[in-house]
Amino acid sequence: MNEELISSAVSFLQDTTVAASPINKRIEFLQLKGLNEEEIDEAIKRANNPPADPSDQTKTTTATTYRGAILENQQTAQNFAPLDYYSAAPPLPERTWKDYFIMATATAGVTYGFYQVVSRYLLPSIIPPGRTRLDDDKQVIEEEFIKIDKVLEQMAIEQKEVKDANDAKLKDIDTVIENVNGFLQKYNTDKVKFDDDLKLMKLEVDNLQNSVEKNMRLTKESIHDELREIIEELDSLKSLIKVRGGATGVPERKVPPVSSIPSASEILKKAKSNGNSTSVPAKSPVDSSPVSEPLHSFSVTNSAESQPEKHRAPSFSAQKELHAAGIPDWQLAHKKKEEEESMEKSGDKKVQESILKVGVPQWQLNAS
């Protein structure tokens, strides 16, 4: 047990001002001061049993009176509500060297902080700075300005480089846009031109188709007309030949079969052999007729065998008779032209004369 706390509690309980208060309040106050139950009981015992001295009788009387008052107060406390109690403050503890050290340290810290505040913030605002401080500040400001100028120059150089790069890119973009615009214009122009050419070509094709159809129709009509004329001329020629055959009294002969007709190569060989061996005597116009050469030519009958007759080399008397019979001049000229062309193709005149004398048809010469 703490004797100091017990002694202070005894002095508290023996106080005359505290004695009038209820016992419960006094016990609660002692508990608040940190005394346990044993210490509180010991303090109450000591307060109720003070030490013996000459004034014991007076103290005993006081204690008896105090006990009676306590009993009365307890009975009164049971009947009435408890009153608020304000106890007196405990005595201040004695100060040691630690307290003085702490106080000195705190005072020094507060003083140093106050000095710093006054010297840094209060005095510069009240007292103007000195010449040296102004020069130092000026030098620092100039250095800062120099740094700022260098940074600004560097930024200007970088900005210029960026601007030049952007200008170059813009030029490239403008060039590409111009090329694209030129290509689009050229494409549009070519497209319009192509469309025009296509339309023109379509019109030309339509016109050509129409003209071809028209020409084919006209050609067909002209061919029909020419065929009709040829048929009419063949009919007239047939009638003339019939009239001529009936006038001369030449008996009709049948056309030999195709197998009996010699080929052009055999005729040429025969003509060459005749030309080289002996000269062929000139024949009369009557001998050159189809009647005198049964093996190498055939006469024109009532059928449409007049086409091979045109390719046969006629004699002068036959041409004269045909001309007299009414054969057109253009047919005679055409036949003469064919004979001249066949003569030019062959290099040997004797062979050509032999061919003419033999009477090889033109269609056999062309086949060979």
C-alpha cells in the first residue's frame, strides 16, 4: 500500500468541510484519486481512530459526533437525492530538476522559433535590405534571366525546326494533292473522251450495220438481177446454138464421160511432145470445132454445158460465128482477156500454141 496516498486520504477524511458530505461521495472521490478498496478502508480506520494524545477525549467526542452525523447523513441520503460535491484541489507536487530542465528546453525552443520568425519574416518587411543583399539578389535574378534567355533561344530553334519540317510536309502534301487532282482531271477527261468515242463508235457500228444490211440487200438484188440476165443470156445462147446446129446439119454428139477427159498435165505433156517432135499443121476453122476433136473437147448440148464451152479456146471462125449469133462484146472481151492471161502464164509459146490447137479448157488449166 502507498503510505503517501493513505495519509493524504486520512487528512482528507478528517477535514471538517468534508465530514459533512456523504460517505459514498468521499469513497468515490478517493477511488478517483487512485486508491483501491484496502487503502480506502485503512484510511477510514485511521481517520476514525486517531493516535492517542492529551486531547483524546475531545477527539473521541468529535468522532462520536462525526459517526452520529454520518449515520444521520446516511439516513438523510436514503430519503433525499444526493447533492453535487465539489472537492478541493489536491496539493501541488514539488518541482524537481527534471521539471526545470523541461521548462528551460521548451522556453529555448519557443524563443528560437520566435527569433526565426521575426528575423526572416517580420524584420525584412519592416527594415529594408542592405546594399550587398540587393546586389546578390540582382545577380541571382540576372543569372535566372540568362537561363531563361537560353531556354527561350533553344525553344525558338526547336520551334523553327518543327516549322520547317511542317512546311516541307505541307509542300509534299500539296504536291500529292495536285498530282491527285491532275490525275482525277485527266481521268475525267479521258472518261468523257472514252464515252464520246464509245458513243461515236456505237453510232458508227450502227451505221455500218445498217449500211452492211443495205449493201447486202442491194448486192443480193443485183446478184439476182445478174443471175436472171445470165439465165436469159444462156437461154438465148442455147437457142442460138440450136439454131446453128440445125442450120449446119452437124449431128449432135453425146458428151463423153468425165473419166475420158484428159487432165491438164497429160494435155501439157502431149502438147510439149507434139511441139518438140513435129510442128503441128495449121488447121482450118472447121477442124478446130468440137466435131474434129472428140477426145479433147465436147460440144454444147441442150443442157447447161455452155460453161465449159466458154473456157475452150475458140477458133477465129467460131468467134466470128458467135459474134454473128449475137454474143455480147463484153463476153468476147472477157474471154480474150482470159486467153491472154493463160498465154502469159506459160513461158513456151509453142506449148501455148499447142494448147490452143488441142483446145484444152481453161478450167483444166486452172486446176493443174
